[in-house]
Amino acid sequence: MKSDELKSIEAHLGGDFRQIAPHLEALDKHLTLRTYLDGYTLGEIDTKIWQALRGNRAAVSFIKKGSLANLARWFAWVEDFHPEIQAEAKAKDAAAKAKVAAASKAGGSYNLALQDVEKGVVTRFLPEPSGYLHIGHAKAALLSDYFARTYNGTLLLRLDDTNPSKEKEEFQDAIVEDLALMGIKPDGLSYSSDYFDYLYEIALRLIKEGHAYCDDTPQEQMREERWNGTASKRRDRSVEENLRIFEEMKQATEEGLKNCLRAKVSVDNPNKAMRDPVIYRCNIETPHHRTGTKWRIYPTYDLAAPVLDSHCGITHSMRSTEYTDRNPLYQWFLDTLKLRQVHMWDFARMNFIYTVMSKRKLAKLVDTGRLWGWDDPRMPTIRGIRRRGMTIPALRSFILKQGPSRNITTMDWKTFWATNKKEIDPIAPRHTAISQKDIVKVTVTGAEAPAEPFSAEKPKHPKNKDVGTKKVIFGPELYLDQADAKSFKDGEEITLMAWGNAFVRNIASGDPISSLTVELNLKGDVKSTEKKVTWLASKGQQLVPAELWEFDHILTKEVLGEDDVLEDFFNPNSATMEEAFCDEASAELKKDDIIQLERRGYYRVDKGLNDWKDGEEGEKGKRLVLFYIPTGKTETK
């Protein structure tokens, strides 16, 4: 080959094995009796072609098998004697190893030895748009994204919209938005409904080849027969009869509506998932949110998943262990239909105590008004945990540390929220809140007591000056929490946080305590006092009304059993609210800000003063709405 021909080959060496094979053979032939591709020393053409091959896993794997002896000899020669051109390749290898090491640190191992990665990796995330994504879906999405990126592959998002009774455009759009929030950017988006024509043709093929039959057995009887390993009386219908009835199903006639289409796999396989599963069913009650009433029959997941995975070029299907029993059925469709093979890898889904992950059950809690919605901070949905204060970096870190292990465990939420604290503690500005209920009025006395309110700039974070400063108001009259006042003894020295020490005087009698006096002692040693209390100046600032919300688990039982009724273990008191006053600086807070209220904990701003729509605030008026963020140290609030 001439130099121009060699230069043109370089551009074609980045594809899969089938694409590059002819070019590898041409290079092998050209290298007969040659040390270098072009000339007698390492030049630009040899360098670029070697680097292109080195960057393609499929090429490297094939070359090192040695079937193309001349090419293998040349490749090894350049690798051994010309390290100066390998810096870029080594840097990519190091980056890939660093990714694996980082993901495995303090968590699951990512050393899976995925099959045939040298031929390219295409993963997929396959959610059904029948609800909002929850933390279990997040694991599936992040793992599929992780392996696609690690192997320089492709991640495809395919929304499995094959059941119009459950699916909504609202859920479909929310899934795309939530993935973006998690930093996941699929390389392609499609819908199972895009392939309804193809799936219909596959169903016809299965019938014609004797691998599927129409069945009008009543649902309960069919369930019983499958359980007992009994063949349906319709199992031996002729191909012609099955084709006729399947057309009746498509037209949604009276006869068609009585039937479903079942794959003819096995009657009594020990794995019940293999016992002639339903693969097509009629649905005329609900128009499809994308195709309307064009179709009256819809494929099931068992058929659509393997067929479309193969058709759409998926190489590695990451599936949670709940599908393990269905893996043989997935393989049966690929083998029976002689479709391109897809590698399957199972990983354990994430389960948490006091939590329900079933979308059907979560939908029931929303539809019956037991929870506020899919973004309720008590929900395990991505939107719910974000609304409660989980940051995206912490969410990604936590899930990736679990790794793709198959070991099923039920985790405590403490570990989850502890990961989040590491993210928010260094940057959360500090503010003060005093409970409105039984608020205590305090008179400040002593030689150091101010006659009038005054202000001073104080850091918002004691250890991070980059968070900024805020104006703190000091004055002769303060507010304290009732609980703090009840803990005082007359004459006791306490510390007023961010001000200094003071002696407690004149505690009013009665319960609750209405007032007390403190005598400032700013020269006192703050380290010597047992009690350090928060306070707010009652004058000289416009205090901000606030609602402080805390949340408990929605279930009263750690793990529900199969026979447990959800409603019997639903916690009706999982949300509590306390009205408080916050410092004037908190008026600037806006939705999604995360702060720390001194001595109370971390909170996410659900509504700032300027986040209310006209008239939305009601009789209470505009106020801060703050949601407590668990930290993992104590039971989740």
C-alpha cells in the first residue's frame, strides 16, 4: 500500500471488530517482510495507526491472539521499542483504573470482568414511566452509566411504555429530568412504543414457528394451572387458529378481548417464570400516552426487554436480582428467535428499613392522600430525598460505593444520610431559630449591656470564610427557647452563643416561664460554662417567621412481610411542624438552600420568603419553610 492508502486506514480503526477486520487483514498483508508500515523508521503513519489500534479494545484483543502474525509482530515491536508514543494510551489506562479504584473505595468491587468489552459496551436504563424514579432506580441508572463511561461505551435510555394503564407523560418527563439532576446524560433516548410494529412482527413470527399460542383461559384458572404445572387446553391450537385469534386480539373484537398470547416455553419447568408466560395482552380501556388508540394489544416486559435489547444494540444488560428468575426466559427469546446475544449482569437492588420501594404501593400512598405527592420528603423517590436535603454528589457517592454486588441487604438510612453530611457541613451557613411556642423574654442587664440594639458582621460559617458574613443584631431584650430557660438555675453562668457569658437572674415563676434577666459577663471564660444557648434580639431586626418540619419513617415496621398489609403499618404521625422565629439574615434564603440552625441541625429551604406565589401564603403570611436533614448520628427524624 502507498502512503495515502495507509493514511486513509487510520480513520477506520475506531469501530467494532466487524468494521475493522478488513483493515487489519490489509495491514497484516502489507507488513509481510516489513518492519514498519511506511519507510525504515518510526514515522507519522506508524505512530498514528499504532495509537489508533491501541485505543481500540477490540483491535488490541484480536491482534494479541496472533492470528495475523505480521500485524502482531509489528504491534509488539512498536510497543517494546517506542515508549515515546505511548504516553496518551497509558494516561487513558491510568484514568480507567483510577475510576474503578475510586468507585470501589470503601464499598463494592467493580472488578466484574464483563464479557467481550473489547467489542464495545452499550448499556441501557429501562424504567417504566408508571411513577417517579426512586433510589432503587437510581442505582440501576448509575451503574449502567458507570460501566458505559468506564469502557468508553454508550448508555441508552429506553422508556418501557408497554402498559398504558399505569403510564403517564408526567412520569415519562420526570424520569428524564431526574436523570439529568443525577448527572446522567444518556447518549440516546427511545421508547418501547417506538418499536410496536417490530414487536408485533416478532409475535407473528413466534406464532408461525410454533412458539406462541392464544389462550382464553380465565386469569385465575391460568394462574392456578401455571402454579401446578398443568398445560392449558389451548396449548395445542394450530398455527392458523392462533394467527386468526391474534388478529382478533389486534382488532379488539369480542373474541379477541378474551384472549392473550403466551410463549410456548414449558408447562412444568421448576422455574415458574418459564411456564408459558403471557407476552401480549389486550388493553382498550386506556389510550396509550404516545400512540393513542392505534394499538389495542401490547407486549409484556418479558418479550419486549430481550427482543429490543438485542435489536437496539445493547451489549450488557444490567438487571437487579429481582429479575434473576426471568434471566432464562430472556435467554430463551434470544435463542429461539436467533437474535444477537446480550450479556446479562445482575446486581442487588437497594432495600432500606422502614421503607416501601414498590411503585404500586407508593402510588397508593399518594393517591389516597397519605403522602403529599411523589416529591414528599418522606418518599424514597429521587425527588423526595432531594427535597429532604440529599445532595446529588452524596447520592452518587453512596450508590457507587455499594457497587454492583449481587448480595441483597437491607440498609439503615443512617449510613445514607451520613454520606450527605460530609457534603453539606463544610458549606452550610449558620443561622438561628427560636421556637415561637412559650417563647421566653429576656432582659439584658449589667455594665456591658447595650442601651440600644446594634449590629455586627459575623461569619456565616465558623470554619469557612468563603461562605460569607451576615449581620447579627445585639440588644437589651432577647428571646430564648422555653426548654433552655427551664434548664437554668438562678445565678448560673451561661454562654450566649456568638456574644459571651452572662449570669442568670430573676427567673419568673410559673410554667411555662415567661421571662428572666441575664447580667452580661463578657470577660467570662466561655469554656467554663456548661450551657451554651442560642438567642435572638427581639428589637432592632425584623424576625422571620418559619416552619421547622421534621419527618419520621412512613412505616412502623422495619421490613414488611409478604402477607403484611401496608395500611396496617403506615405511620400517620410521620410529619411534625414547629413554628419558630429566625434571624433577619434568613430572609434572603431561597428554595433549595441548605443551612444549619445552631443547636438544631441541618435544614433545606423548601420555601423562602420570596418563593411564595401571590395569595399562596394564606392567613399565616409569607414564611420560611425548612425541612430537617438527617445526619445519620441519631434515628432519622
